[in-house]
Amino acid sequence: MLPLVPASAAQRLFLGAQGLLDDPSRRATVPSLQALVERLGFVQVDTINILARAHDLTLFSRLDGYRPEQLKKLLEDKRSLFEGFTHDASAIPTAWFPHWKPRFERDRARIHAHAWWQHHFRGTDGGRVVADVKARITQEGPLKSSDFEHPEKRGPWWGWKPQKAALDFLWRTGELAIPRREGFQKLYDLTERVLPDHHGRPCPGPAEHLEWACATAAERLWLFTPKELADFWAVVEAPEARAWCRAAEAGGRIVPVAVEGADGEVRPAFALADWETRLARLPEPPDRTRLLCPFDPILRDRTRALRRFGFDYRFEAFVPEPKRQYGYFVLPILEGGRLVGRLDPKLHRDRGVLEIKGLWWEPGIKATKARRRGLDEALERLAVFVGAGEIELPA
């Protein structure tokens, strides 16, 4: 019989691994922010700004005193974080930069073979555009997409001009890096000028890279399936993760367990060998309500969020408005260690108003006075963070 991890324990292990059981009122400093990002593994960066940037919301939910300029310092001054790709653009500890080199080579081949390349460089020599863009940056220093003139269709990434596509290709394949942003527009420069100490480090071999990818993912999940290990960085395949799990189990580093889901179903998984000790040492969830970013690490895998917390979440920003069930940028509501509801916010910067367009409690959750008070306090903290002087609630 495999050791059983009850649903409540599985939830606490995941919340603890992802920094949501720590006291969010602890002091927020640049070093503590670096430590937090390292603990999470990475923080997804997104351009949507209807409320605040995704990375800022993720960090603010864990550190009340977090301010965006602290992350900017780590990315642009200290360079202890860099912008790279995991599932999407993310802020990542620079110490791991060499492990992006296998990804750079993989993505180079994949992008060349993808319809994306053919679309953006139709009617042009894509290789020549890429070479010209890199030559300009080599000679002139950091440049933005807007520094390259071309008749451009304004719109989503599929409508990019060739030079913008070239910049993205060079970034995704490691030849360019992002030294800073201006008005959230990326500036691109040669990677050897942005990260000189890390650019020249050797590319890890396949065995070293697999060990890094799976071990670091396991340390940030604590409880996982091989697929979840592979999906964490999106850099190794599931069969490789399964092979790593077999070896790690044989070496006593991880153990097979049976995990109870929020629906009561028990499924096989793995856990770090000391999971019971870690569970015993975890603090109780903070006695407060918090609003999570749609791209929060505990929600990134929607299937896992449903299985672990019984919370069925879908990001609907790209769903046509008439077909949305909830809203454009819906924030899950975390009460202590439970996901109890969701709300649809919009920041009216011109009026300094944080509007809550909709509020929904999960089935079986009653809107008690204490629960509403906790939500009101969470909204007040959020309003201060985003610079709103007033909160408008739904009728």
C-alpha cells in the first residue's frame, strides 16, 4: 500500500512549496524578493495591464510591501534575474541561464519549422532580416521594435512586422537579451553585453540538464507526477521525466505516494522523500484573504488546480466577451488555504477607481460577515497597490 496523502495535506504542501503559507506582511526587500523568485522558480511576465502586470500581482500576493521597482532593480541593475521563456515570458534567476542554452537550440529548430516563421517572413529573406536586425544592434546598442521602420499591422503577435519577429526570434534563441524595458516595451541587446558572466558558461550536457530540470521542479512542487515535472519548465519531455523519477526513487530521493484529490479520487504520484517532515513544519495558512493573479503558479496548470483544490478556472481574456462565463481578468480569491471565489476587476486610472464588475463565491461558500470583511480588506490592499482611491463593488 502506498502512503496516502490526504487532500488537505496535498493542498498545504503545494501552497507551502509556492510561498503562500508564509506571512505576507513580512518585510519586503530586494534580497527577500530575489529569494522569493528563486523559491517559485520563475514569475510569468504578461503585457495585460487592465489592473496591474501579472508578475507584480503574483509577487504582491506573497509580499504586501512589494513594489515593482524592486523587481526592476533585480532585472536591470543587479541582473540577478533575466527575462527568458518558460511557458511564456518570465523573470528567471540568472544563475540558471546556462540551462536555457539547450532550449535556445531546440527553439531555433522549432521556430524555423513553424508556420510562424513562414508567415512573418513571407515575401522576404527571413535569414537576411534576422542578420540585419542583429547587425544594427551590434553597431548601435539596445533597440526597441519601434526603432525599426516597416509598414506594420498593429495588433496581436500574428501581425508583427518582420523586424519585430526577428527580434523575438533572436531573443528566443539566446542571441539577444533584454537589458531593460521602457514603458513596458522591451529593449534588446547582445546577450554577451547584457549577461557577460553567464553567456560564456558552457552548455550543460543532456544528463546534467535533465537532472537540473527535474530536481529543481520537484523542489518547487514537493508532490508531483512525471508529467508535472516535465511541464514545470517545459524543457524536457514526459518520458525523460519518468526515467528521472525511476532513478530518483531508486536513489531514495523521492517516494511513490497515493494522493487524494479534492473530488475524493486517489491517484498515484511522487513526493520528495521528506514530505512528511516538510508537512509537519509548515505554518498554518495566514489568517487573511488574498487575491491571486490569473497566472499564479498554483493556477498555471488548470487541471492540477481542479484536482488539487476543486477550483475550475479558465482564463477568459481571449474568449469573445459574449462567451465569457465570468470576465476578462478574473482573480481567484484565496481565503487562508482555500480558494473560495473569484472576482472581475478593472482599474479606471483616469478616475482612480478600482471597479469590481462581478463577484462569485464557490458552491457551498456563504458570504458571511467575516468573509466579506476579509474580502474588503484584500480589496483595500489591492487598491493601494494599484493606486486607486476608491473601490466600486457590484450592486
